Amino acid sequence: MSETLLDVKGMSCPLPVLRANRALRTMPGGARLRVVATDRAAISDFQAYCRETGHALLAWSEEAGTYSFLIRRKE
């Protein structure tokens, strides 16, 4: 399945989650969104966001201060 990429590098909390929320609202159920961020707070923010909204946080990783989150939109 293809992914949509959302680059929010350089943005601080809560902007990465707000931008991801806006993008996910326009996507069909089951679609995947890859979010790339540099704000360390995004780790706990995306975990809480997915827990509260029902979207699935499929994976997250960090490399050289850049965080990548893969989210699957709820059906």
C-alpha cells in the first residue's frame, strides 16, 4: 500500500500532530501517512494521539535527530 508523506521538520509541538490530523481527515480508511519530524516531543504526542483517535501507530524510528512515524488511518 502506498504512503502519503508529511514533512513537519522544524515545527514544534503541537503543530506536527495538528498537521497530521488535518492530513488524516482527508484520507480514506486504512490509508497510511508517514510523518517526518524533528521535535522530540512528537514521540509521546503521536503515541497519545493514536491512542485517543483510534488510528494505528504502525512504527516509529529516529535517525540523526529526525523522527519518522507511520500511521494507518482508522477504518
